[in-house]
Amino acid sequence: MPAWENNIRKVVPYVPGEQPKGDSIIKLNTNENPYPPSPRVLAKSEEFEKLRLYPDPKAEVLVEALAKYHHVDSNQVFVGVGSDDVLAMSFMTFFNSDKEILFPDITYSFYDVWAELFNIPYKQIPVDKDFRIIKSDYFIPNGGIVIANPNAPTGIAEPLSFIEDIVKNNPDSIVIVDEAYVDFGGETSLPLVDKYDNVVVVRTFSKSRSMAGVRIGYAISNSKLIKYLNDVKYSYNSYTMNMPSLALGVESIADEEYFQAMIKKVVDTREWFVKEINKLGFTCPKSSTNFVFATHKSVPATDIFKAARENNIILRHFSNERINNYLRITIGTKEEMEKLVSFLKKYVG
Ligand SMILES: *Cc1c(COP(=O)(O)O)cnc(C)c1O
């Protein structure tokens, strides 16, 4: 073994859901939005003439659009290449304690990967038997807290008061609230940003804004924490945001009506789909997201997963023991979900 082997940072990477090629597949495994982005986004191609230039390192147009949208100051907004980038930067910036950071055992499976990558000690706190986060478990000494609300892959949302209790009981650490799915029915923690000095709310354009391919995420916090985040970003890569993303992000924010209409379509389909699968013997926690986390009373999740795959329907299955009899099913178009329901009727019915 060469000596340099000892000096290499070895990590077990996060494994994203499969991105198959081909149009005949019903893809319900990575929580993408089935509808196109706003027509305003699609019309914005003139921006591409400016691609020979570096983008604005401050991403000002997008930061200002987001600040206006959320009624905060522009120095309270940080943007990044998807919320994965914003979360990774936040871990690097805010979690530099010898104490363990805390997050649930069942949650977004990137958190432990970043903790490992950045050598941050961490503790995964078990959710209860109904997959609910137990807030008092977070009232212990720690180096930081990360809560996805609504949580993934369970889809469960907790109210603002629940997050506020965690924040209030942890004045000595930064609490990151990952709101990737909040637009589909959660309660935002944004009001806490002005009330406490230790809250960072992270959002993404990938799910509710149908822009997973563009890679835009952002954080909202107080100006002090946003400055710390920017200092880390400028020490790593000044040009994280490319020019088309900046322009397209602004257009998406400008089209509130379209945004609300697409969310309503997804939520309506979700409510219909849950009723349909309940009739077939599936149960799932109440979803406040664009996916449902479903288990069947007798047919194992892995069997359903494989059979669906053979029928060109891709769902998400996790090997983690606590949830390996569940499937995370993204809400697609009504037509896609009808096809899934008719497959399930034949398969488990
Ligand atoms: C999808 C997701 C993200 C990352 O989304 P980006 O595409 O990187 O913005 C972050 N957190 C949770 C909980 C997610 O489900």
C-alpha cells in the first residue's frame, strides 16, 4: 500500500436515487416535480448570450428577489448550488464543536455523510415508533442540531411551536431547519429567524419549484450567520451560482400564481393517491410533502419495489432496518399515479 493511502479522506458517499434514461419510465423515486417550471423560466433563454462572463459572485439578483419574497433584508439570504450545497456549507461553517451534532435516525440520509466528510461528531436520535421526532431528546448538550421539517422520507411535519421549543432549549448551538418540502403543507420556521439568533432555515427550488436540474438552494437567517456562511463560501469557491440559475431563479420567484397552482395539483393528487392506496391495504404517516411513505399490511416493500421496476415504475426503497418495509413514493402527475394505482391493484389486490 503506498504511504499516501493513509492521508486520504475516505468516505462512504450518499447514494442518490436512480436517474434512468428513456421516456417510457414513470419516475417516482427522487421527489422531482412532474410539471415543468413556470413559462417565465422557459422563456428566459436570452441570458445564455452572456455565458462568456463570470457570474455575479454575490448572486445579487437572486438574493434580492428572495429577500423581497420573504420580507427579509438581502444580507439575511445565502444562495447555493441546491440546498445540498447550502447544507454542506452550513455544516462546515456552524458545526465546529467537539460536542456531537444531533439529528434524527430517520431523516435525510445526507446529514451523516456530511458529518463524516467534515469530521463532525454526530448522534442520530431515534424517532418514535410512529416516526415522530421526540423534541425533548434534543434538550441535551450538543454541537448543533439539524431537523428536516417536514421530515424525509417520512413526510411528517411538526408545527412551528415544536421547532421553537428545540431552538429555545438550545441557545448555545445553531439549529438548522431543512425546509425542502415545506411548500407542500408544512409550517415554516422563518418567524424564528427574527426572534432567535441561532436559527438557519434552508430551502430549495428543486421540489416545489420544479427546478431540480437548475440547482438552487438558499438559507435565511440573521445577517451575522449569513456573513459567516459567505466567508466560508468565498474561501472555497466564489462562483457557486451560474448565470442561468440566477436568471431562472428570479423568474420562478416572480411567478407566484403558477407556483401555487402547481403545488395545488401535487397536493390534490397526493390526497387522492393516499385514499386509493389505503383501500389496497397500504398505510402511511400523514404526508405534508410531495411524496408518501407507504407500507403494505402483508406484501413486503422489496417485492413491490421490484415488481414496480419491472413495470417501468421506479419507487424509492431504503435498506435501513427501521424503514426497509416502506416505500417512498413521489407524487407524479395524476395520470402517472393512476397507472401506479392500477399496477398496485393487480399486484397486491
Ligand atoms: C431533496 C432534498 C434536499 C436537497 O435538495 P437540492 O436539490 O440539493 O436542493 C435537501 N434536503 C432534503 C430533506 C431533501 O429531500
